[in-house]
Amino acid sequence: MTLVSENEFSELVEAVQMSIYQNLENAWKEDRLDEYLHQIGLDSLAPNKKAPAWDEAMQNGKIIIFGEAAIKDREILASVASQGISKDRVELHIEYSELKHFDFGKLRYNSDYRLILVGPMPHSTKDKGEHSSVISMMEQEEGFTKIVRLTSNGQLKMTKSNIKEAIREAVASGYLAAG
């Protein structure tokens, strides 16, 4: 048995609450709330609500892709199209100079976009505020749709295969509709 002081216990409770809150918020943003609540033994708290009609309509929203790409635009679009997504639903922002000045704030609470895919980006960009990067800002602040980091070997990197995988997972989970 481990003995802890009242002060140590209070600090532990605070740390546990923060960790659970962050995990719960991430699960909510990634549309995995039921799964996370089940994982921590709180199935009874899972909402039994069907997604509202507007949420289902958003499944047909656009995919916006940010990051410097070592592959050509047409290869990116072909990767997305190979997963059953129309090229008309894809918006590319892959030029370094454009990324530095893009207004990421316009994505906040913007129902036109359903999925944000991010590859390597400049650290110094407009709108990042006090965050280490604009990617962190979008992940940590409210109002942004689901963000998927495109990685290879633990590094941000945009490849045909990780684009296909991100789209495949979003479609398979029902988060994104094909078409």
C-alpha cells in the first residue's frame, strides 16, 4: 500500500482530471467518444444520440490539404480519388509562401470543410498565436474540424500512401462520405 499526503493526493487528482479531459476532448474531435468511454469503463455515460442531420450532411464536406509536398498535385488528387472522393472536394495549399500567409482562422467553425490533412509546414505562420505551430493551434483550439497529421517514420511527410490511408480511415469510420 502506498501512502500519499493530502497535498500529493490533490495534485494527483488534478493531473488525472487534466489527462482524462484531454483524452476525452481528442476522442470527441476524432468522433471516437463512445470508444473512449468504453475504454475507460464509463460506457453508461456514452450519449445515445444519433448524429443530427446537419452532421451527416457535413460528411460530404471538403478536404483541405496543407503542407509542402514531395509529390505532384495530380498525384495527391489521384490518391484522394482512388479512395472514392471527388477531386472537386479537395483543396490544396502546398506552396511554402502560401502556407506562411494562409488565413487559418477562416477554417474555424467553417462547415464547408470536413477534414484537414497536414504535412510539413513552416513553423512561423499567420494565426499560430502562442502555439508552437499552426497545426498545434488547430488541434488544441475549438472550432476546427478533424485534423490528421500525415507522417512517415514519425516525421510530417506527405506521401501518396499516407494520404490514401487517412482518407480510407475517414470513409471507413463514416466520418467522411465517398463521392
